[in-house]
Amino acid sequence: MPDIDSLAFFDALATAMNADPQAYEVLGDVDLDLAIEMRRPATASFRVLVVFRGIVCAQIMEIGADEAAAADCVLVGAVESWDAMFADVRAHGHATGRQTINSLTLLGDRITVTGDDPMGVDKFFRFNQTVQAFLDGAARVATAAVG
């Protein structure tokens, strides 16, 4: 089982998305380079770039801080906050209530959305249903809990 703060986990999410195009077709085409940063207390942060094109996840790659800054936007939070969201996804088959990525970023107390370009940040909010569906793929991907 891959840890949520691993390239293997995000590869599995991409595979799940790309295997189910009809679920994403209804959400419409996406053009978003999304960086996700999971801050770890004792080691360096894990950062991954998730590239959405059309109705597929076109690329997953582990990146550094400079590459994250070049993305349309960055979702940043402690790995424990991400783990809580994914635990909710696994428990219910999808994120619920305040564990949705939209709620988490709107509250901004555990996961924030940042970016140098306001239009890039806006893309996250325009395409957040697709981002949430992608993250909800964790319900179908076996993962190891943090800690």
C-alpha cells in the first residue's frame, strides 16, 4: 500500500481517473497544472505536479519548490490534514462536509490554495469538482495511513 505522500499513490489516482473517463466527461474539459504540497514535520515536504488535460490526468511528477511555484496553483497543507481528508474519502467513498477540498481551501486553516497568478488560482475553483473527483479516487486505491 503506498503512502499518501508518495508518487506511487498519485500514480494510482491518475490510473483510476484515466480508467473511468465517463465519470469525468460530465464534469467537462480541464486545463490545470496543480501542485500539491504535503508538509511533513520531520522531513522535507512532498510535492507532486498533477497535470489535467481534457478529461484525463496527463502527467504526474514529483517536483521541487521552484517547480511548484510555476504551476497554476498549489494546494498546501500538513500531511496529517491530507491524511484526514483521504481517511474521510476511504470511509465514505468520497469526501464529505468539511473534508472536501473546496471546503478545506475556503476555510484555509488546514489546506490552502496559493499561486502567483490570480487566474491560475481561479482555475482551481473553476475545476475543483474534477480535482475532488480525482482525490476521491483514493476510495478505490489502497493506502497506508500516515504515522
